[in-house]
Amino acid sequence: MGIAPIADAHSAKWWEAAADGRLLLQRCNACGARQFYPRAHCTSCLAPDPAWVEASGTGTLHTFTVVRKTPNAAFADDCPYVFAIVELDEGPRVTTRIVDADPAVLRCDQPVRVVFPEIDGEPVLPCFTPEEA
Ligand SMILES: [Zn+2]
């Protein structure tokens, strides 16, 4: 699936959790706001060092598109794939992919849950799939 992620000082713990099949969010120690993607401060009140909390892994499909062609050779073998933004039940929105689903039946606001497809035997990138009806 495309290009291997590059972790930095703020995202390393998030990527480690993803490799363990866990989806993390940050929660501010001062105001309680939750956020994604990982940052060194709270985006609501600017307090430093938000805590890590495990996300429920459930949410709704906020928006999506089917990528049928890409100029980036690293993603060419993945086409077609569903690029999406999922709104987690906790509030933050996550840029992701929808997997194991026929794109023709996807609709905005439908319930989805996190899955961790393996690449070379390792879960790498949290993706989402429609909840069973
Ligand atoms: Zn805050």
C-alpha cells in the first residue's frame, strides 16, 4: 500500500500503536479536547503535551472518492482504492482508506470501523471498513 510512513517525534507513538493494531488519539490534559493528527500541543487551548488515548475505532464515513488513476508510481498498484475522511465517534476526522467494500455501495454518514490490513505480515496503516448492517 503505497509508501512506508515516516514517523517524527510527535507521531512515533501513534505509528507504534498502529503497528500493534491500535488506533490512538490525543486528549488534552487541560481542556479535554481530542485531536488527530498527533501534535505537540492542544489545538483548542494550546496546552502542551496532550495525552494518548485509545480510540473506539468506530465512526462514520464523512466523505470519500475512488482513486482510479494516480501520477504517483508508489500508489499505482493500489488503484482503484477508496480515499476517505472518517469522523471518529470521539470527534476528530481521520484521513484514511476504506477497504473490503464495494465503492458503489458506500455512502456518506454510514457507520465504519477501523481495521488494520497487513503489509508484508505487518499492520501499518489504520483503514476503515463498513460496519455490518
Ligand atoms: Zn486543550
